[in-house]
Amino acid sequence: MTGSGQDSGLQRLAGMADLLPLESKRWVAAEAIVRATMRQYGFGEIRCPIMEPTELFERGTGTATDIVQKEMYTFTDRGDRSVTLRPEGTPSVVRAFLEESLGAKRPSWKLFYIGPMFRAERPQQGRLRQFHQFGAELIGPAAPEADVELIALGDAMLRNLDVPVPRLVINSIGDKQARADHDAALRDYLTAPAAFARLCADCRRRTQTNPLRVFDCKNEQCQEVIAAAPMIDRFLTDEDRHHFDAVRAGLDRLRIGYEIDSRLVRGLDYYTRTTFEFKAAGLGAQDAVCGGGRYDGLVEVLGGPPTPAVGFAAGFERILAVSKLPVDEDRLDVFVCALGDAAFELTSQILAALRQLGLSADRDFLRRGLKAQMKEADRLRARSVLIIGDDEIAKRRFTLRRMDKAEQREIDAEPSQWTVDEFRK
RNA sequence: GUGGGUGUAGCUCAGCUGGUUAGAGCACCAGGUUGUGGCCCUGGUGGCCGAGGGUUCAAAUCCCUUCACCCACCCCA
């Protein structure tokens, strides 16, 4: 991980990671669970390019977001076009939805994706520059039941992935207008001389940059000030409230526990009404493991007809960091030990015959001594070892050693006489 | 982008206020068992001490720069 091995003068880029076989096994196992769960909930996989026109994110994710303002990997390609490594998946899905005219084919689509995302942030625990997400999008339905479906999917997914007791936090943030009005009201409240004077230095700055953050300040005085501040729900329409109530009722019916956090604002411009986040313990400051919400305006922003939608994205690295998923160790069925040139050459055919039987089989390629080959077989946790030397070739009988029982016997050298069980059982 | 911490063998780490051949455990290789693993014993390979520059008679040790990692802020998956 530190890259402190051989110094070839080449290092991987900051915030990017190599995954070695031991670790990649966990990933493949987790990905299989994600795909199986998605299928169970009726979502089909969509694979989009990891590079898109920069404009897609500027318009989709939103120019006001931190992501677009300071975190994108943006380049000029050979045709002088500005391209960007995707910082999130949703804009690509919506772009594809429009480009492939999906809305004209069916009124409702359930899509999921899984793959790398790129954000040029300062790396720290649970945050890489190339990281991996899976996400689900339900495009078409405006009903609160759709929101419930997505949250239920996220909940099931985290349980299937053995993430210990994730906490669900939900909120309703209304539409763009409501958020703007709330933001303005909050600024007015906080910058009024009496209130402003009691805020800490950080919070005074926050009144300019992100007034909502004052809610999270640990400073006691700031908490006193913010206690009476205007909350978002004051700016919601009746329809917004009904929608939120229906989402909550839906979650209650499914017995999915949640907390309402009226300060939960997500960092993307396009969210409307419902936002939610699953937080896991043990991740330090980056505890959001899955986050999403409704984005009724996004399709239109990207040039399509008004189309409601809900979705979420979940972080693979963070999930794996806390997941209790067991990974079963690989065991090799047969390791073939060859002694001498004749046996060494014969081994390829022996392997082919063993593999033909459906067994996993391997050998040594370094012409090492028997002891070294046995050690290798042990490292690979071989169930059995087939020993082939001059004696065996002459007798047309091979030695078969069962490693666990430390027993061995002779078997016919003719592969057509072999059965799977005598090697693996 | 800002702040703090760390960077010595493949891995985890010792190395006191600068001093001569840089150590341990594990891993790896070999021998003990001239054709047999896991345990044990013995030996061995392996490090321009992250990189570059500076101070000094002398630097892994002090200073600067840079790169990377870690943690936090910001924000998010």
C-alpha cells in the first residue's frame, strides 16, 4: 500500500490503489452479492463510459457543487474537447436514458451500475481519488413508493453485504426554490448582528460558504444560536410534506428504522424532496456508506422531458472496510510434483487430464526439488499431491498423497482410470 | 485546497541527545531428512534507511525541498 517496494521511479498516482488477489477476492464476492440483490429487486445493469463530456457533469451534477468546482479530473482530448473522468454515476445513466430514448420505450426504468469514479480530493480514510461505487436509479415514477423501494434496496443491500448496523437518516429538502429560500433565511438569521456576534470564527465563515454547516458545529454557543434558526420544513409545499409523510409511512410498514435529520443536505444540486443516507460505524469521519435521494429535475436539466426519478450510490471501499463478509480460502485439488526431466515434461499432460476431470490442478515451473514442491503444495492448500518421478514412470504407477491425512498410495498412470473423488473427496 | 503525523529488509517494527560493518520477528531460500509439506533446529539471501539538496571531520539520526501514506478540516461514496 505504501509503494515502498522496489523503486523503479514509477509510482501509482496519489489516492489510487492496486488490488492484489487476496483482496480482489473479497471484491468479486461483494460484487456478486450486489448483482444478485439488484436482480432480486428488478434492476438491470447499465455500463456507461467512465469518461464523459465535461458539460454533462457541469449541467447534471451542478456547477455549485464542490465536485464540479474543485474535484473533477478534466482534460482536453486530441480533438480539443473537454472530457472528464466521471465523479459520479447518475449523470451518465440519465444521459444514456435520453440518448437511447429509453423514456419512449417504457415509462419506468430500473437501472444499476457498478464501477470506478474519480474525484481529485485529498485522500484519507474511506476516501480515494479513484474509488468504486454501485448505484441504483429508478427513473419515471413520482410516487413516494418509489423512494421507499430505493431505500429498501439500500437497506437490504447493506445487510446482504454484512455491514454492521447501518443507521438510516432521511430528510425532505423540497425543490430548488425551497432550498434557496431556506438558505437565504438562514443567512439572514445568522448574519443578524446579535446572532453573528456569538458565532465562532468557523461559523462566521460558514454563514458565507455553507450556513447549514453551522448546525454541525461542536461549539456550545453556536448550538444555542442555531437552535432557533429557520428549518427547511418551513419552506416545503403541502405536496412536499405529503410526499415525505408517505415515504415515512412506507418505511414504517416495512419496519425499516430511520431518523429524520433536517440538516441532511446532500452535496449534489439535483436532489429534490427525499434525501437519505446510510451511515456505518467504524469509518471515522467518512461514515456515509450509501447516499441518495429523489432528483425530479435532472432529466429535464439534461435536455429531456420532465421525468421524476430516485436513486442512490454506495461506496465499495467503505462498505468493504466495515463488512464482516467471510471469504472462503481457495484450495487446490491437486498439485503435481515432478522429479527429473522426463516427469517435468510429462506434467503438462497430467495437468490437462486432471483439469479435464474438472479438478483444479497446478505444478511447479522452476525445476525445484521435491521438498520445495511439497512446500508449494502446502502453501496452495492442496488436497492431494501427485508425485511423478523416474520410478513412477517406469512402473506406470504414480504416487498419490492426500495432504490432510498424510497418507499416500499408488495409482495407475493412466488418466482414464482416475476419478475426481480420489483426488478431492 | 488547508492543517498535523509518518516514511529503515517482502511485511510489522527497533535504532538513545549525529560517530565507524544498520538490527529483530515474520516471510523467503537452503540444509538437518541423497524422492515428501505443515512443527522444530541451523544457516543464508535481502536495505545507496522514500527521493533530492544542505549543515558537519562524520547524517538513518539535524535543516530545507519534494513525493507518498495516514489523520483531521472542507465535502462526500
